[in-house]
Amino acid sequence: MGALASAALLLPLLSAAPPAGAETPGAGVLQGQFARAAARHGVPESVLLAVSYLQSRWDAHGGAPSVTGGYGPMHLTDAVTALAGEVPHHSDGAEDARGDSSRAVRSGARVPAAVPDRSSLPPRLRTLDRASALSGIPAEELRTGSAANIEGGAALLAAAQREAGLPASADPADWYGAVARYSGADDSATAAVYADDVFEVIRTGESRTTDSGQAVRLAAAPGVAPVTGQLAALGLRRPAGGPVECPRTVACEWVPAPYEEFGDGDYGNHDKADRPGSQSVDYIVIHDTEATWDTTLKLVQDPTYVSWQYSLRSSDGHVAQHLPLKDVGWHAGNWFVNAKSVGLEHEGFLTSPDSWYTEAMYRSSARLVRYLAARYDIPLDRRHVLGHDNVPGTVTSTIRGMHTDPGPFWDWAHYFRLLSRPFAPSAGPDAGVVTIRPDYPSHRPVYTDCGTAGEACAPHGSGAVRLHTAPSSDAPLVRDIGLRPGGQDSTTGIDDTGARASTGQSYAVAERRGDWTAIWYLGQKAWFHNPRREPTAVNSRGLVLTPRKGLAEVPVYGRAYPEASAYPAGVPVQAVSPLPYKLLAGQRYVVGDRTPGEYFFAPTFDTSGHRVVRGQEEYYLIQFGHRVAFVKAADVRVSRA
């Protein structure tokens, strides 16, 4: 995806640094701001704290908005400028979303920019204006000051309670309907899930130190039993019915992607299949949309566009399912991965300076991933739960066009804690494997090209570490010959994955020297800063592979396709084409699955000729660079690190 195009969408809305006058309260002040706002507006403090936690985990983000234009601890939304123009994720760059050379390239059409009228936006995207009217606080103060922002959120909750004809009760249980209304959801299921999550936070309690150094605590109140019957009085619509495949813990509705024939052999926007009977489902691919919710739904319902299984809304975590899980979406740019994966699109913009994702969306996504992992026996690790930026190019010519979402601002560490699979040490200090895990809030490497080429992006927490050719921050970044065949160094560009290792990815250790650790990466030794006092990785156990005895190097592949002799008559043989990288003798890479070579032949609308071709040749998936890759099992030997 093009960073400049993506970032330009939000630059009028976002600033490159915290706004002038943005509030950074002293330690302990934020807790008092919640208490005073709650008392002033007659809202139970626990309700105000729990709503804020579900939106922002009490973070202020330096006054910068979320991916959908939500500001401050209460996520007050002012998203009009965010919608001024969009380049949706699958509409940008050269990637073929289907990723299969047996058919014409399938990518999306660009969406024309349009500046919406503020009044035409749904209420969930303009709560800041209403909070300003209710509280009398100017909009700019609501955006930049935590005390004002909390005050505005409390005013919205109090107004929702009044409009429901309910008193400003001191009992949190009496505020279920107001909390559901605060979600901004227009359907009853999403509003209920949101409110249930808020009251779960109240029952269990939470405490953390925020991004501004604030210690905030919500004491557990396990006896609170909300009056859930208040939901019926809100007059919300029922979500669209249909064959949804979602856990009960998320609000999910059916918004189907079309399967249509256009003539001349063309059709869209997905393929009919019979998974897992026909093929196993081995991967879950995490995307961000680079478009708003409404645009995303319009596109996935366009038969000439591309497709994925689920979309998730930022403001409240609402889920829309578009394809039956048995069918194959066109989303990852690699047909082998598409045929064996489920794609999740998250509303958001990768390169928006200081953008952040809501806790509500992270939680819904994690619940959905846990459900899918249990259904298909998918291990919850980063060799199976992939970002789109971890999916390999199919052949050399497709590497440079592969997309880079959800990018370095997606908080993989928090996401995997929600999956109940935190990245914890599992080996001692001399371990042969490390798992990347910097401290997301405080780890802020410089990225460039979010807005203007060469200019630094706003400082932002990141889950990625930068890789150098020597143990020094002054050493050049390692090279990715797939991205730069001319051998140029990698850059700090937001979309440049050539010298980047991300949270949860595991690599074999090549060397340790002082505060630096070297890993094997894209056929070379790559160094990252990993000081003992502030480590950016944890020591891990795992299986690694290396070329078998007698081989100086082995080829690396972007897809695990069968040998030529496996193809039946009528199915064109797909080239087993190596990527430009080499796995050299003496190098080691962490092992994922062992899988037979497999190809899903589905080039026509008529499914009667579709075939799954399996060969005798087997492959291992490995963590090779920022993206995964495949090597032939016959070329390597596996051992415990």
C-alpha cells in the first residue's frame, strides 16, 4: 500500500505532534478528573471509568485521534475530515488480491474522494459536537485536554440516561441502557455486547499506567448486576440475519459478498469451496481497511471488487461476515494463503500519524480469532495469525507489490494478551530462539513517509524493531533484495518492511554482543538493540531448520505448490518458482507447519471443474524475514534450538 496516499486522507484531521496546549497531567491527576466529572454529572464513577477503559484504556494519545477520528480517554468522535478521501486497502498498489496466475489480476477500483456534509455522518462519528453542546466546553478543548474530554463523555452518558427517562442513580446497575447508547451502535446486538463488556470491566476491575504516566484504578465490584432490560427501550434495529459463523460473545451480522459472473470468463468476488473438507484452514490474516466502515461494506458487496470473510468496526467492535468460512476470499495477495486462510479487515488507516485502535475492536477481534482457532485447530502464534504484511509474495515479481498493513502501530502484544497467549519467556538467557516483544507504549522508533516523503511521522508506540548490519544504531539497515533488486539499503519508511521484525515473530539467534542480538533474517545476520534492562525480545524455545548436510544453500518459496507430476490432466502445472533469497548453510530459521504441496485450481465461475491438487513434495513454513516463507522439507533438517 502507498503510504503517501493513505496518510493524505487524514492529514487535515491529524497533527504530526501533540497539539499545542495538549494536557499531560501529573501522576494521579487523571483519577481525580474522572471522579470530579462523575460527581458533576451524576454518573457513577465506575461507569465512567469502565466506558473509558473500553474505548481507550484511559490513554489520551497526546490529543491525537483514533483511526476513526475519536479523541481522548472517552473517544469523542469528530470524523468528518477522516472521510474527506479514501484509498481503500485493496485499491492501492500493484498487489493482486487473489494472487493466482491462473486468472487475470484481481484488485479493487479506486474510490473517488468526497467531502461529506457533517450532518450526513452517523451519530457515532460526531459525538464530540454533541458533547460540546451538552457541556459548554469548546470542541478544541475536548480534543486536547483530558479533563475536558472526560467531562464531555460524562455529559453524554448523563444525557443518555435522561433521554431514557431514568434518574441519575448512584447504582451502576441502573446505567446499562445509557452505556449501550454511548457505544453509538445502531443495532441491539452490538449495543448489548458493548454494554456487557463495560459491566464486565466494572465487575472484574482494572488498573494500569496510561500513556501519559497516569496510574488509574477501577476497583472490582463483582456484585453489580445491570438492568439489561433497558436495552429494549432504545429502539435499535435487529442485526441482519443469515448464516453467520461467529462466537456468541461478539455482535455479528450477515452482509454477503456477491458471487456473480460477468461474461468472457470473468467473475467475482470470491471462490466457492468446501473447506475444511477440501482443504485445511491454517492461517488467520489480519488487515486494516484503509477505508471507513461504510465504504468497506460497499466495496465487499461489489461483485467487481475483492473479498474477505469478516470486517470489524472501530467504534464498537461490531462484526460483519461476508463469506461462509468454507469459501475462499481474495484478500491476502497469495493464492496458497488465501485458499487456506480466513481474512479479517479492521476499520482503520495504517499511516495516520498517531492513529490508534479502540479497545472495543481489539476485544471483538480477539474473540473472533479465538473462535476460529478453536474451530480449525489453528495454533495461536505469529506463524499462523499473520498480518497482511507477513504474507509472502508468490514469486519474485510480486514481492514489491505486497501490502504492508496492519503495520507497526498494531499492538500485537496487547492483542495476544487478549487471546490469552501472551509472549512470555520460555527459555534461559542462552536460548537459541528469541521472540520479538518491545514495550509497545515506550518503544518509539522513527518512521518516515506518513505524509510527506522523507519527513518523520509523529512519535508513536510500535511493536516492531529495526534490523542493522552490525551491532550499532549507526550501522546501515539490512537489505531486502526482493524489495530492492539493486541491493540498496532498507529505509525507515512506514511501508518498508525490509529491515523490520515484529512483536510475536520468533527468530533463531545468530550471535549476542552486549546490548545487541543478531538473528538470521532473509539469508543474513541482522542485529537489533536488545538491552537487558529494557529488552525488546524474550528468550524462547522452538524448532529450527537449516540446510541438510552437503547443501551450501537451499531455495526459498512464497507458496507451497505440488511437483509437476501431481497435476491431473486438464489442470495446468503451476511453476514451483523460488524467490530471490537463499537459506545458506549454517543459518537457522524457526519452523512452523509441515505441509504437503497443494494447489486449489478454481479459475472459472462453474465450480464443477475445480480441483485440489496435492503432491508428495512437502514444505516447512518458516519465519524467514518480516514475511513468512516456505522451504522444501527434503532440503533441510530440523532440530530443537
